[in-house]
Amino acid sequence: MLDVRGIDVAYGGIRAVRQLNLHVNPGELVALIGANGAGKSTILKTISGLMHPRSGSIKFMDKEISHMDAH
């Protein structure tokens, strides 16, 4: 259902997420946990389209959404 492969995300020159891979199957629940500053919000903003990855791909139901706007 959701397939995230090798995404890199940065704020300017500061890399926030490096080579993230994530796969969520239909009906599966996933929790994203980590310390402050670990990149949790950045990952969610990128998957939802509020930010765009420098590299990698995000597919939802086999459709590429990496560079789609949030709306």
C-alpha cells in the first residue's frame, strides 16, 4: 500500500533523513518512534507532500507520489 524507498530529505544543506526505506501493507498499523530531532515529523511531512525528497521514491497504491503537492 505504501512503499518508501531510499528517500533523502534536507532542510537547506542539512540532511534530516538519509536513505529511509519503509513498507506498509494494507491493513497494517505502523508506529514511527524516535528521539527528538530523529526525523519523524520530516518523514511524515515528506510522505504527505508538504516536503519533497532529494532522492528516492514514495509510492502509494503503486502510484508515484514523491513530487506531488499535499492537496
